[in-house]
Amino acid sequence: MTVTDTHTDFVAPTGREEAWRFTPLKSLRGIYSEINSPVPPQLTIDAAAGVVVTSVDTTALPAASGPVDWSSAIARAATTQSTVITLPRDFVDSTPTVVRIEGSGVDTPSVAHIVINAELFSRGVVVLEHSGSATYSANVEINVADGAHLTVVSIQSWSADTVHLGRQHAVVGRDATFRSFIATFGGKVVRLVPTVEYAGPGGNAELMGVFFADAGQHLEHRSLIDHAVPHCRSNVMYKGALKGDPALGPEGIARTVWVGDVIIRAAAIGTETYELNRNLVLTDAARADSVPNLEIETGEIVGAGHASATGRFDDEQLFYLQSRGIPADVATRLVVRGFFADVITKLGVPEWESHLQAAIDSELGLAAGSESEDDQSEDDQAVDEATA
């Protein structure tokens, strides 16, 4: 479907639809239904020099392209002001533009519409950092012009009571590169839908993600890449860890869902695509659903494939490290760090890579700064050995 100016063409989900069958609708506090008098979230923007930030009337913007669902259409219809971030033509700066989105509380729904434009031959990074408590639904529209190179990082560090529904759609131009990195740690229910379409040949999209679900959390990521243009590439890599609490019964279940859809249409000759999802189960009371889907309408492609696996924490690795005098908590951290390392290091923004590693340590119950620099160095040297 293509979004219209209103949501009237859509039907409210019941939970029986394929797109909503994993989502706990009863826990969404009505954010997927009609939204009246929403409260906007608090946005603080630290823009890199040369990046243009404006606020515009949402109704003045064209209708969004690409696939949408009921909740994103509802959020678009309820939004009055949109934030537009523009990287001008030939802009090149590795300094991230950081958008901090602070929740306005759980009692009143909040909505947002953010547009990120990377103009011709520009190159830059935009970070969306979410925190606080919220009942929040948002649309993020990303336009990557011909020859541009854009990285968008979305970090969900919400409080434990937050509900977040989000759609992030990117249009990738000729010979352009779009890199998406989604990291989800906080929130009660988080459902993100990153999607990509191509506007010209030679486009490249890389979708990466990490997530860590604790007891009582539902974290859902549903990507869709639509190859309708020749000679484009895509790569998807998501990794997640789950740590439930059996003592809490049903309330202690940690739940994650990853659905990866790739469509290669008949006109998309020369396509190259691959998607991968790995899930690490650290305790009982955890459930990970992993559903890769690949639809191919032409045989004239470079390659296409997918892989998915869910496994328990490797006790042999833990025993190996402990037998060499490494404490159990440090050994656990080493294994989990090694599991996530090949995704996080692809981010290419050192300060935010460190931020994500610290978030993972926090999920493991390890306070930041609890070890010395020498201990940290020894831990880093042991990662490769721990995960060999």
C-alpha cells in the first residue's frame, strides 16, 4: 500500500493479520487507534555545522511513499508539525547530527514526523536517541539523493513503561548508499518497521540492528526491502539477546520478533541481497521469533539469500573462561560482547559504538566504569578467544 493523505483507506488491526500477529495489541494503550489531541515529544537537536533544521506544517508535505500500516497512517494524520533535517548538496562531515527525543509521559499519546534529506553527493550521520516515558508513534522519512551517503542511527533507550510504534522509510537514489543502524534496549513494547525502496540503479542499502530484551519486554523489528530497480544491493544483519525471569511467570517472559522481507521484482535484474538474524537466549522464560522471507520474480540476479538462528548461551564458553580465572560476570560479558561485536563495529561512529557497548553492559547488570582500564583491555583481548 501507499499512504494517502488520511488513514481512511486502512483498517484497524485485530491481531489476526500477518503484520500484527506477533504484536501484543492489548499492551499498546490505544496508540494504534484514533489519536486525539496528542502531546508532541520534546525534541532537542544538536546539528552539525552546515546541516539545516526546519519545522514545517505537516499538511504541506507530500504524502509518504512506500509501504505503510494503520498505526503509521494514524500517526501521520495526527501530526501537525514536522521536523525536516537537510544535509545540503556536497555536504561532507562525520560529526553526527543528534536528535534527542524525550518522552512526554505515558498518559497522553505523542506523535512525531521527522524527514531527513541527504541532497546530491552529501555525506553525513544523523542519530535519533529516544529516552524517557512515552506512548509514542512516529514516522521517519529518509530521502537519499543520487550519489549521497547517509547513516541514520536510531537508539531506543526508553524507560520500562514506554510503548513505541515507529515506521522508518528510506528512498535510495542512483549510486547512493543508505546505512541504517537500530539499537533497541528500553521500552515495554517497541515495534519498528524499517523499509527501503530504490529510486535509481546502483543504490546500496545496509540495515543493521542490535536489541536486548529483558523480562516483560516485547521488542519487534520488521524490515522490508523492495528491489524494483536494476543493479542495486542490500544487506541486513540483526542480532538480539534475551534475558527473561522465570520466577515472574508469564510476566517475566522476554520476547523478541524479527521479520525480514526482501522482494526482488521482475525488473530488478543484477540484484544482490542477503539478510541474517541471530538470537542469543541467556535464560529461560525467553522467546525469539525469527522470520526471514525472500520473494524473487527474476532469475537474473547476482545473488540472494538469508540465514536465521536462535540458540542458548554456550555454557562451554563460560566454563572455558572461568577455568582460566575469569569471573563469571566478566566471562558472560565477553561472550555477549563477542556476539554483538561484528554488528556494532560496522556502525563506524566510535563514540556511539562505545555508547552501545555500555548499554549492553548495563543490560547485563554491569555498571559503567566498574572495571579498570587494564581490566577493560584484557577483556577486549579475550573476546576473540571467547567466541572462537
